[in-house]
Amino acid sequence: MIIQGLTFYMFAFIAIAAGVMVVSAKNPVHSVLFLILAFFNSAGLFVLMGAEFLAMLLVVVYVGAVAVLFMFVVMMLDINFVELRQGFLKYLPVGAVAGLVLVVELIVVVGGWHLSPEALKTAASPIPENVTNTHALGAIIYTDYIFLFQAAGMVLLIAMIGAIVLTHRKRSGVKKQRIADQLARKPEDTLEIIDVESGRGI
């Protein structure tokens, strides 16, 4: 129990510190790296809770795909860090309001658990015996929360399309095939008929 408690506090402390650095780091690349560190420590917390499937999902999907996508977008956008630092005070009130709303929501959730202990019993679905964590989670997601699961997939799809649109640039001097222009051209635009007299050549 002592080792598990120390491991929990270690993962929790590093995850919170990494989350703070994600917000406070001035370099977006550093923020993404701290985000990956927070994901790894959150996966460690899931392993301690017995949710090994969620831990592997967090590492494979979020670290291996989402965080790498963030890194790709940040590096491809060529962000001007000087202008980014100058606009910090401009968006500080909006960020403070958003942070205040999140704090109030956390207080309401935690306060609801303390005021109503029965809420904890209804929040967790009972897992039948001889059923693994992965099977139980799949049964709940694809039966009770199938529409929310599909909505989350649509959000990720829109984020992927947005990243592709942001990184797609039109550069001058690059020759690309244009199918519409090729189909619309006429023979007289590309062909020239020369009447060559016999014995004289071109």
C-alpha cells in the first residue's frame, strides 16, 4: 500500500506540474512536450486504478497521434513567438473567465459527490464477474453512449481536417497538375499545323 500511495502521488504531482507548464510555457513546442509528459503520467494513474485499457489508449491514441499532430501543426505553422508573447495580455481576461468557469464546474462536481455520497454509486456501472475491463468498457460505450462516441469521432475528424487546411500552403513556382485546365484546352491552343513543301524541310 505504501508503494502504491507513493507511486500515485508521484504520477499525480508530475501530471499536475506538466499541466501547469503546458499553459505557462511560452514556446508552443515545449507546451506540446509537456502535454505528452502529462499524458504518460495520466496513463500511469489509470494503471494504478486497474484501467489498463484506458492507459494504453491514452498512450497510443493521444501520445502517438493527437500530440504528434499538435507538434506537426505547431512546427508547420511557423508561429512568430514575439507576436505571440505580445498578445498575451490581450487575451488574459478571456482566459481568466474560462479558467474561473472551469474552477466553478470542478467545485460543483466535487461538492456534489460530498453532499450526495449515493452519486458515486450511480456514477460507476457495475462490472460483472469474469468480464475483462476492455469488454465491459466496450459494452458500455457501444450501447449506452454510442451517440456521444460518434460525436467525439466527428470532433476529431474536424480537428484533423482543420490541421490539414492550416498546413496546406500554395507556393509560387511549384508546378502542379490541373485536370480542369487540361480538359478545357482546345487543339488550336496546343497544336500548330505547318505546311512543309516537298524538298525544303522545316
